[in-house]
Amino acid sequence: MDFLIKNNIKYIAVCKSSEVFEGKGKQIIFDGDDDFQIAIFRVNNNIYALENICPHRHADKIYDGIINELTVMCPLHGWTYSLETGENINKLQGIKGLKKFDAFEENGLIYIQEPEFEIPKWRR
């Protein structure tokens, strides 16, 4: 797997730039474990990376969410998150957000900060 180190942070290549379309998300699954997923988005030609598992019902559908400006809404139950921070923007829905990962595009590849995954509490 391709990787780069910038400012002492390891970034890994997760896909080709051409695979992430403007206003759409892409699902990335790590290590063959369905709970270790990231959603990559391109909005206004900027790249964003968030956990792909919605904390509401543990669905892996954030990548398929509805993008509005700099937010993504889970297509199943409408929980809405900031693409910039991962924060749940509607506190009436709950306080759980999505983990955000630094991401950028370079030499035709999308790189994200190497993720550190842990087994979710609901699965322990």
C-alpha cells in the first residue's frame, strides 16, 4: 500500500483520485472488517474523510449520504454530520459524531491519515 509521511503523520493511499466524484461519496473498507470503514467525499474539489458507520443504527451508509454544502446526511435516518469536523450538526438527534481523518489528493491518489480503529462498544 502506498503511503507518505508529512509532519510526522503517516498517510495511506486509499484509492485513485478518479474514483471520487464531485458531490459523491466512496466507501473504503479496511482489513476485510465491515466495521473498519471510511467514507471519502469530494465537495468543491476538496477531499473529506469520515467514519462510514453511522452511530445511530450502526449502518455503513454514510458514503451514500445526501451531501448539502459541507454536510452529509445518513440516507437511512437523516442524522447529519459536518464534512469538516464529523460533528453531528443536529443535537436533537444525539451528540455522537463521526471520526474525521485528514485527507488530501496528490499524484492522482487520495491519501488519508492512517486510521486507528477500535472495536465499537456495541460489538464488544
